[in-house]
Amino acid sequence: MAQHTAPPHKVNLGPGFWPVAIGLSVFNLIGAYVIATWDVSGFLPEAATPAGDIDFLFKFMAVFGNAIFVYVTGFVVYFSIVWRRRASDAPDAIGIQVHDSPRLEFWWTAIPAILVVILAVLSVKIWANLQQTAGDVLTMESIGHQFKYEFRYPTLKQSVYDDMHIPVDTPITLHVTSADVIHSFWVPEVRLKYDMVPGLVQTLRFTPKKTGAYRIICTEFCGTNHGQMLAAMHIDTPAQFQQWLGKQAQTQNQGNGPVALSGGNAATGQQLFGQKCASCHNAQGGFNATKVGPGLGQLANDPAHPMLVTGEKPDADGISHILIKGYQGADMSSGKNGPSLSVMPNRQANGLSNGDIANLTAYLLSLSHKKS
Ligand code: CUA
């Protein structure tokens, strides 16, 4: 049986359509007002310049998102009640067929298209501002490691780990990358986030405006201790920053004397191992007792691995060299999960003093000698 589907002369929208539409419009306006006047900075401080722009963009999108949510869900609920199937309807009844409403189709295409163009222009404009700030007064680098952040400053010979310091009101250019797996660098109070990707350098630009300490959070799952990969961004006054920088330079110059290994204390080393090494290394079992790195229980007494990964002898000197310099190797193919890049952070990354290195070396040697 042919169906007649001529354009309707009069569309029946259902009883109460216009009052419902007015009610939804009131909801929409209240929502838009709440979003537009919401003080985001009271909830999450704006610690640096792009934060305000990004909040504006977020609110702009949220106002239109709110309208779409209110009208779409509102009318879905309304129509499903008004045009529900009734018990009196014939079993094969079909609803009113509406075809060809060029006016309606024009507007439901044109309005979203215009909105998307406005959003695109606004987003690109803010993004371009982020990329092209006037001056790079302090240019620095951050490198993600399992599971900490490394920071490089132009005036410091060595890296700084865990917490970063920057002076207020100073345009910062921060290049970020990773030494091992994908991490991310996110400071909610600055509203900026970039993934830290091995082999790729990405640039964040911002100008800190509010002194204080803010969280740096890794938001990319990067291994067992991903959840603890947190650091602080300290926004200092220029005087505080210079003081901090001076102190860093001083301790870096002091820490470079030769390490005396003979005075190492294995018991102290064991405690230190728990704090600094145990998230990546087992203290029991041989090389193949892999966690993130190899097991170290038979480091100096393992017939299958007579030499360290560096090719050095597994004695106090060889072990201490890895603790000092760290290690970056091709793969640990005997690991459970197949070949992987093995990266062991150096002494600065692990925050090891000369005494710490002596104690850890003594502890690691004592493990192997117990087994023999
Ligand atoms: Cu680094 Cu998650």
C-alpha cells in the first residue's frame, strides 16, 4: 500500500509545545547566566596569564553546550511523553510523517555552522597568543622521567629535580619532552597542559602572575608510580628566585667531590633503597626479577651476568658508577614484557649525596654476599 507523504500544511507540535519551549528557554537563560558569572578563579586560582583567556573560552563553549543540553534533552522528554504510543492506537499505527521543511533545515544547518566558525576563530586566536608572546625572558626545559620531573635552567650547570621555581611577572618559555615514556606536564592553575613525548619537544609559554606553590601533575599513565608523579611549581618573587638560584648553584658546586666508598653502611643503605630504588628494583632475586629495572639481589654474584650492564665489574666501583651517572641502555630483552628502553636516573635525579652512594653500594654488595 502506497504511503502518502506530502509536505504537511500545518505541523501539529503537540499540546503544550510553546509553554514547554518557553520553560526550557528560561532554564537555558538561567544556566547561561550562572556559567557566565561563575568566578572560576575562586575555585581554581589563575596563577598565570593565559588562564583568564582559557577560562573565557571554556565559559563561551559551556554557554552553548548548556543550550544544546537543555533544548535537546528537554524536547526529547517532551515529545516522548506527548507522542507516546497509546493503548487505543492500532497495532500498526505509524506517527505523523514530516518531510521537506527547507526553512527548518536551513536554520538547523546555518546556526551550528556559524557557531562552530566562531568557536574556531576564538580558539585559534587564543592559541596563537599562547604561541607568540612578546619576549622569552626565562627559557627553560623540563624532561619527564619515570617518575619525576627534571628542570634545566640556563644559568645552572646541572639539572634540578622534582620542584621548579620561576619568578613572578616574567614571561616563561618552557620546552618539554621525555627521557623514557610519555608523561605530561599539567599545571591546573596555569590552565596549560602538554604531553611530554620522547623525541618531541613542545613549548609552553606563560607569564606567572601570582606567587605561591602550584601542582604539576602527570596526566599520562606512565608506569607503576604514575600516581605519585607530582611536583610543585613555585612562583617566587624575583628576589626569592635569585636566592633560590644562587643556592642551587652553590650546592651543585659542592656535590662534585670524589665519593669515598669505604665508609658505606649497609643498614642505612637498605633504608635508602626502600625510599629511592624500590619502586623500580627488587632487592631479592637475580637480574630477571624485573620490576621497572632488573632485580639487584645477586648483583655481585650472578654467574649468568658476570658483568654489570655498563660492562664494568660488579664491585664497589662499578656499582657506584651506575648510581652516580645513571644508565641508559638499549634493551633488557630478558624482561617479562620483552625488549624495552631501560633508563636509570643519575644521582642528581635520585637526590643522592656522596654518603648515600657509599651506603647504597655497601647495601647492594651485602645482598649478593648473603646468597653465596
Ligand atoms: Cu609520568 Cu604519569
